[in-house]
Amino acid sequence: MKTDAVVPTDLARSVLSVPPLPRGEDGVIHEGETKRLIDWLHSGGVTTYLFGGNANLYNMGVSEFASLLDMLERISPADGWMIPSFGADYGKSCDQIDLLKQRAFPTAMLLPLTFPATTSGVATGIRKLADRYGKPIVAYVKNEGYLEPRDLAALLADGAVCAVKYAVVRKDTREDALLASLLDAVGSAERIISGIGERPVIDHLTGFGLNGFTSGSVCIAPHLSTAILKALKQGDIAKATSLREHFIPLEDLRDRHSPIRVLHEAVALAGISATGPMSPFLSNLDDPTVLTAIRAAAETLRAASLEHGRAATVE
């Protein structure tokens, strides 16, 4: 498992997968099913695993956090990079940081809190958390008004933040004044990654020069998502665009019915891993029509990923 300091090349060597967290029927984290999911991702060339929103860590208590960290260390591939998340509130973050300090993860991501919070308060909190941790953290910019570009630039420059997951949704991803302002303030895109999956990735990596991207749907199609990253790094936008079309049916369902809840069901319905019950305050989708649509989209996407993987092996 990666334990050395985070450098910009780490952000581009793999798609940063954002998996769900499988649980047994008793609600306890299921190590075996989580490892099945990690092994599937690894088979498609994915070596970075960011457990955050899709794993519902917003609702994880401090009492369970140590068990999660221990499991992630046990199931990581030798070349894997595990990134746990903590927060979102400051008090819980401090308690979870104290547990992270006892382990070898090189960084962890702060889940964003939008209320009650102010931009200057968040900047101060991130700096204090990084000082408490003794390591830089990953900042997650999900909404307008969360962090001022100048504050984020200072946090990066001072080493309190090692990477930024940028995930503000835009109707037209080619136009993004906040992202442009952030890049101007920072002066480089090497530590900023696209954080909204395959849909905006072409504009984010080619138009704004971001260094990599996170994905939830990579959990269904790791071979295809890895191929998109490779195509973009090679400047083959046409190939990346063609590959991305495979993801749109499932992404449309995620946008329509909840990105987290649809992915949780899709991983199970595609036969990748039994994700089980979602922990409160989230709940599993139970509409038969919606589940049928998710199954069809997930199975088709998984089959396309396997086919691409076999073809790449032959080549």
C-alpha cells in the first residue's frame, strides 16, 4: 500500500475510484465483499481507491472509523493507494484525525460541510486539521462559496493540502468561472483533479488541464474508465469521447435517482460485489422499475468493460 508522500504524478497514474462500502445484512462493514470490489477495480488497471461520499462516510461514527481504516490497510493491493475520508464537521474530523495519525495513510480527504460553515472558517479548519494530522489533506470543493480560490491556493502552497477534488456541477462544463479562478490563483493544475466522473472529464482534462479524475461508475467498468484516462493523456479526444458514451446510461440514472444510491445498487446488480444495506441516513432504492433500469445499464456497462479488457489483452 502506498505510504509515501503524495506527488502530482500519483493523481494521474490511475483513475481515482470512489467505491461504495459493502455491508452485511447486520449493517457491519463486509470485508470480503469490499475486497471483491477492490480486486475487480484492480483487474481493470485501477490502483487508487478513495472512500468518501459513495461509501456514505458522512454518516460514519468515530467508533466505526478505526475498523474501516484497519480493513483498508488489509485489503489494499501492494501497489494500491487507499484514501479514507473524514468529517464533515470539525469536531468529528479532529477525532478521526487522531485515529488516522496512528496509521500509514499518506493523506485523507475532508468531506465538505456547507452548513454551518463560512469560507474563512473552512480555510482555518483545514489548516488546523492538517497541523493536527502532521500530513497534508485532500480538499473537496463541491459547491460555490465553500473555499475562496486565494485561500485554497495558500493551503496548497503551504503544504496543508496536497490535492483538490473539484466537483462543482455545471450545465456546460466548458464554462466554469470558479474553476478558472482557482487555477489562476493556484498557478498550476497539477494538484487539481476532476471530481464528477466521466461526464465532464474531457472538458476538465483538455479544456482546463486538470491532472486526473475520480469516478464512481469506474466500479462497474474499470477497463473502460482506465482507457478514457489513457486516451486523454495521449491526446486522443475522439477515442475518449467514444469510450465515455458507454457510461452515459448509468450516469443518467445516477443523476436522476441519486448518484450514491444508484451506484450502491449497480455494483450489486452487476454481480461485482454484494453491497448490502445502506447505513442511515441513506436508504436503498426499492422501486422495481428503477432497479430494473439500473440492472440493465450496469450489466451492459460491465460487459463492455470486460470486452474492452479482453481486446486490449489481445493487442
